[in-house]
Amino acid sequence: MTPIAAAFHAVRARIAAAARVAGRDAAAIHLLAVSKTCSASEVRAAFEAGQRTFGENYANEVADKAASLAGSGLEWHFIGPLQGNKTRIVAECCDWVHSIDRLKIAERLSMQRDADRLPLQVCLQVNVSGEASKSGVSPGEILPLAHAVAALPRLCLRGLMCIPEPSEDQSLLRSRFALLRQLSERLQAEGLALDTLSMGMSHDLEVAIAEGATIVRVGTAIFGEREETRAARTGEAVLP
């Protein structure tokens, strides 16, 4: 078994254990392998271990990987901040977008999605921690944005996504994830058929699952620490 395959199965076991503790069905919690900066061969190793859905942060990178792995039956999710000049790439090669926080971006994706393809599945990113440096719509602005996005053709609004601030405080993280769940419940009460909470990563997936996550986005625990993450933590220089 390859290291990536072993790590993948370990993450699956963590998800199953967290689901048991939360009294949930593990089959209702989907693992999204975050493959940003990973090579096509690393993605293929995870695929061979049984993973089928992959998350990317950069439009050009996901386009290259989708092309090189075409025909493999992979599902591509865009999970990073999305600029207006990159929406066409994402609309053409991705199946999901988790990071919509502006109506303009959603409108561009809607216009640029091929009408012959299945609708682009989308989530709205919510800034649950209120950090000025973080992407996401504020909780107070989610209602009008959700209704506007839900009305767009060639998009299917599935739910909400968040990235809380890094913290070792489990109660703080739980409150952030609970806020996203509560916002989703409010939107459902408004008549929106949402079924997705994209929340939780390598370090906090158990907390997210306890609060209702349906997609957990896991990169480091499967593929290892990225070079730029290691450099930021240790102060090392990243070689070009």
C-alpha cells in the first residue's frame, strides 16, 4: 500500500469514528481530497486507493489536472477564492464550486457554463469568523445572496461552506461550524433546498462532523504538508 493510500484509509477511519460519536451515518459524510499543488501522479495514487472527488484552489491548476486525468471519472471541486477573470476556466472544467461569495461571480459562472452539461453545483462561502482578510459573505448578507444565486440558470445551489480561523479551541471551532449549520437551516426554512455543509479540514474534521458537515475537505492528512505551509511554519525559504 502506498503512503497516500494508507493516509486515505486512515482519514476514512477518522470520518467513520467521528460519525459514530455524533450518531450519524458515515455514508452521509463525503471526503473531498484537497489536491492543490499535488502532482497528477499523487492524485492518481489517491484515485487508485478509492478516492473520486478532488478539491483545487487555483483555476489553471485544476484545468491542467482535469485535462491530464480526463476519462478517469474524477469529480473536480473548486474551493479557493475565485476571480472574475478565472470563472470561465472553472465553469468549463469543474463539477462543483464551494467558494462563491459575490453575485457577480455566480452570474459569470452561470453564463459560462455549457448548457449541454449538468448544472454546476455550488456552495456559498460564509465568513463565520468575521476576519477581514478572509473571503466569504457575512452571515447577515447570506439570505439575499442565496436567493439570487438559486435563481440563476445552469447553477444548482447546494449549500454553504466555511473556513474558520485556525484554532486549538474546540469550543470556538464548534461554534463557528454551528453558525454555518444554523444559517443553512434558516435558508431551508426560507424554501431553499440545501443539502450540503462543506466544513472541516484535516485538523478539525471531527468537530465539523459533530455539527453536521456533509463534505469535509482534507488535504494535509492525505497528501502531507505542502511546501509553502511548511515554510510558513518554520520560516524556511520556498525554492522556486
